Amino acid sequence: MKFNWRILVTLLLIAFGIAATYNLLTRGKVNTTVTSSGGMPDYVLSDFELVALDASGQEAFTVRAPSLVRDEVDQHLDLKTPVFRIPPSAKGGYAVWDVVSETAWVASDNQEIRLRGKVVADTKTRDGKPLKVTTEQLNVFPEKQLAIAPVLATVNQPGLTITGQNGLEAEMQTQRVTFKTMRAHYNGR
């Protein structure tokens, strides 16, 4: 009996065709199952820098962080140890705010940033003096140039420390800070 190579090649091609078809069909199903399972991110970034724009195409903020996860359902962002740079508004303002925290949540429309854990926000006053806000929670509204700390917050300027017992509200354009209740320490420097 003579060995027929054509039969072997034909069988191999049929097997390869079946395997390729199976691979193409199941690859689509696997991806659909993973993305529709709920709670899964639609993308993840590592060691990145992102410039977010507002509705008018102007820079709302820039953020660097080691980890970003975007939620598939409502498209909010979750960040770990972010460093935000919030520029002055196109409507006015003169100082950049640099804000760091342990975590952050960013709304899908970039209208709200919720910073949590060891939040530190640095800027300069109109006369160039440093201004620092420290708290555990800070909600920033970049387009409105507004920052709200709903919990204990401290503002430090050279020679002055003010603690807002029930939080504070800061107008980022003017560095005007409003406290509900406060305690101040002036050391005269």
C-alpha cells in the first residue's frame, strides 16, 4: 500500500480550518463575556499623564498617576496616588493648584474630582506667597474653580495657620477661603 501525501495534507488543512474558525468564533464570545459582566473596567492605564479638557476644549486639569481605571458603566475614573495640576480658569484667575492625594474619583464629564486620603493642595497667593490646604477629603470642581472640604481642613500661609473644624470652601481663582467654624494661629512672621 502506497502512502498518499495528498490525503494527509487535506486532513491537516481541514483540521487547521476548523481550529481557526473555532478560535475566531470563541475569541469574540470571550471578549463579550468579559466586558458585559459588570464592574469590569473598559480600560486601565499605568504610569501615565492625562490632560482632560472641559466642554469648551480648554484644559480642565492634568493628572499623573501610577494607576487609572475607567468604569465601563458610568465611565468615571478611579486613580491611585494622583498628582493633579489645575490651571486657572479661562474666565479669570492667576494661579495653578497642585493637588495630591491617596485616591481620586473623576466624573465622566470632568466636572468633579473627589480626592481622598492625605490631600494636599498647593498654590500661590496674588503676591506670590505659598498657600497650602491639607485635609482628608477635597471635592474639586475645575470649571467652577471651586474646592470644598467637607471635613477638618487646615490652611497654611507664612505666619498663619487656620483650621476649619467643619471644612472649608475655596474659590480657586482668588484663593478666597471660607470656613464655617475656624481656629486660627498667627505667629507674626
